[in-house]
Amino acid sequence: MAMKPDIEIAQEAKVQHIEEIAKKVGLSRDDLEFYGKYKAKVTLDVLKKFDKNKDGKLIFVTAITATKAGEGKTVTSIGLCQAFGVLGKKVMLSLRQPSLGPTFGIKGGATGGGNSQVYPMWDIDLHFTGDIHAVGTAHNLLSVLVENHMCKRNTLGLDPTRVVLRKVMDMNARELRKIVVGLGGRKDGGIPHESGFDITVASEIMAILALSKDMADLRQRLGKVVVGYTYDNKPVTADKLKGVGAMCLLLKDAIAPNLVQTLEGQPAFIHGAPFANIAHGNSSIIATKYALKMADYVITEGGFAADLGGEKFYDIVCRTAGLKPDVTVIVSSVRALKMHGGMSEDELAILLAKNVPTKEEEKKHLEYLEKGFANLDKHIENMKKFGVPVVVALNRFPTDTQAELDLCKKHCDKIGVRSAHSRVYAEGGKGGVELAKAVLECIEKEKSNFHCLYDEKLPIKQKIEIIAKEIYGADGVVYVGTAPQNIATIEKNGNDKLPICMAKTQLSITDDPKVKGAPRGWRLTVREVRLSAGAGFIVPITGELSTMPGLPVEPVAEKINIDDNGHITGLN
């Protein structure tokens, strides 16, 4: 029998008042700032009372390279948390907030699915508590201060052709990627120059919010944001424009993590929203740090695959926050692995339409699956390079055959990695018990020896090359466009001793979204290198990746509606 849509499952769920959820992790009614019955913020002064608590165990969830077949990383993270609840463990989630762009674009929401969701999914997927809007407003305040300074006096000597701070909005607007601003003369429009829009979750301000440890750290980081360069090629930082105090005021509520719940009543912090193919793609340091103080087990998740959110969690977030993960869970699915092995989208459509494949089809599918293991193996190899043990979660779909499931298990056994099936979409927490037990066994029997992949003090090109070769499997790196000049400027101004945050397509382990599997014999192309001095990392832009996504032919927005009685449809 077909399951109900995610939105219907969520709307019919019997959930608890957020005050009851808070009690499970030692929070009282007076500790909460309520946003209705089911959402609350926990302020930093309240969280400080947990500072002396011992840290719980940290479980990091990532995945194989994304395909149209679906891997189910977020649903697995939430279902795993619910499974820990079934086993009687004190557990908590720490997840990112979804962006409106993908919610209305190609991806849809990011709050899990089926019987493994965070609640209320419609609020979390939309405006939630306003954090993303606050970030966008703070970013654009800084932008208008830049424009106003150049127009009114420009005592800093900002070169209009070297303004690197763009505008942001939380929507997929390809038409705003490249624009000209300041038209109409100095009085009406300001100083004409090229600019453009990024999506808000790619803003450095969002990355700063997610990486800040407290308000003082936030203030210091905001002041370091490079907005542009002078005529003699010196960086101009936000603190010179005297707007950092106002930006902090705009972010005073956004810095506090948001408390919600899973459909089965486990507490969840949802905080921070940096994109993983552009920014560092993980929930906030504040949320994860305090979840570890409040629960025995914390499950957090990185955006997209292990080569993006996974590598960045370990090399940027853990380095910044001093986190020491205990286990990595890599989510995969039979049908996604088959796509990495060569199965076409047409064959996927046929697979989804049929319940039982013929013997000839099953043989062909097993061949695809065998070839697709290369992508899974590369991600396992990559995560082990950080010294953290790995568990493979096989997210089961109705189209999976027993022969395919058996082959996956046999393969994981062969390469010496624990694996477990997951049925959390259909069964909720009880469908994740096998996986939860495998994770617990891994924590108990395999010691984590976490370390970063590279020394951040190495030269920029050497750090980029290490990631390209070690994580992506490239033979080397090619620098084109403005990349060589960008690197020289960053080095000249002494901002080169920072981690690398690669901006790369999520659809391939390479920089070409059409390439599946785990190819060798290719070279990574870097066309631009940006400095995010406030966030504390350097961003190489690879391939043809855009920092402002566009909408597909049929956006998810076309299917979303709310009727006159408040009933929502189409949101997933």
C-alpha cells in the first residue's frame, strides 16, 4: 500500500508541546523563547549552564554522491535518532535549516520524509524562526553601507571594480547572477559597477553565524569580512564601514539555536543553513556543541556527499570547534549505486514503475550495482582518512531485490566495513534499530582517532591539491580565469593560512556534474578563489558551479498550495 505524502503524515502526527521536549534535555519553560507550541529558541545565556557537562558521543551522517534516484541522508539521520529513542538512549539531533531556494526549486524540503521527519516540517522548510531572513538582511545592510560609502565620500579608497561583496536573497534567481548597480547618476543611483546576487545560504554571513561560538566571536568574524579592495589592491573589511554593531543586532536572535522534535518526540536543534556545495554545509557549532552537553548521543549531518559536507565538517567545523566525532555513517541506496554504475534515468523511471524485474533485468541491475560500488568505496576510503570508523547505512526502497541487498552486504563485508539496512522512511524509529545497533557496536569496539586531512598553514595551492587528489581522486589541479590572481592577492595580504572550503558540484565526485562513479585520470579546474576571512576559510570555485542556483523546468513551487482552510499540499 502506498504511503501518504510527507506533508499529510506530518499534519496528522501526534506530537508534544515543545516544553515537554525541552524537559528531556534539562530545559525548563523559563529557558525557552517560544515560537508557538512546537518551536522555541534557547538563548546562549541559558545554554551556558551546560558548559561543565561531559560531552556525549558524536555521530556524523553523510552519503554517497547525490543522484536522482535518492539516497535518503536526512531521513536516515532523523530515523537513526528515533531508533536511538526506541533503544532507550538519550539522543539529540543537530541539523541545518533548509533554504527556500531548493524547497521551491528542484530538491524540495529537507526535513526528512515518511515516518522519519522533524516537526513542524512546513515551518522548518519555510520561514521557521526567521534566521535566514535575518542573515540576508545583515548581509544586505553591509552591502548598502559599501555602496553608500563609495557614493558619499569613499575615504577608504574602495575601487568600484573590486567590490567583492555581492547581494543575497533566499530564492533561486538566475536572472540576478550578474547585474549592474548604481545607474541613474551619483545622486539617484550611486556609483555604477558590476555586481550580482548569491543565494543567502551561500553568504559568508551565514557561514559566520554557523561557525561562531558566541556573540563576541560573531562580532569579531563579521568585522573581518572583506567587502572589496582599494585602488592599490589592499583589502577593505566590514569593520571599516562601522556597521558591525547593527549587523550583530540583526543577528541577535538568529545566533540562538532552534529547538523542535522528531515525529517520535526526540529533541532536535535546527540551526544554521550554509550551503554544502558552496559554503561548509553543516549545522551551527553552537547547536552541535550544546547538543553534546545535553544528550549522551548526538546525530549531526553534512550537506550532500562525503566529498563536500563530510570533508568540510572534518576539516573546517571540527577544526574550528574542537569536535571529535566517534563514527561516520555513510548513507547509500541500491538504486543510487546502480546509477553510479551506469543505469540511465530512463531505466530508473522503468524501475520505479515496475514492482518485479525480469531475470534479465535483474542480472543487468546487479552488474550496474557492482560497478556503482566504486563511488561508495571512494567515500568510505575518504572518511577513513580522518581516522573515524565508518558504518554504511543502506536505505531500503520497495524496488530493491533480495539479490541486490545481499550483494551490498557481501561487498561491505568484503571490504571490512559494518553495514546495516534502514527502513526508517516506512517504519520510523523501529525501522532504524538495526542501523542504530551497528552504530553503537562501532562506537564500543572501534576507537576514533580523529585528525584533519591537512595543515591549514600550508600554501593555498598545496591545500587545494591535497583535497583534489585525496578526496576527489583527481590527478592534479588546473587554475584558469582569475584564480591565479586571486590566490596571489590573498597571499600578499597574509590571509592564506586558512582551511579550504571547496565550491563544487554535488552531482559528481569530480567537477563535472555529468560524471558518475569514482573516475581517475582527470584534473580539477579552479576558475576563481574567494576569501571568506570572517568565516575563516578560502573558497576555490571549481568547474561551472554557480553561487546562485536556478529553477528547473518544473519547479517544486508549481505543486505547492494551501487551501482556504489552511491545509497544505505539495510540500515534501
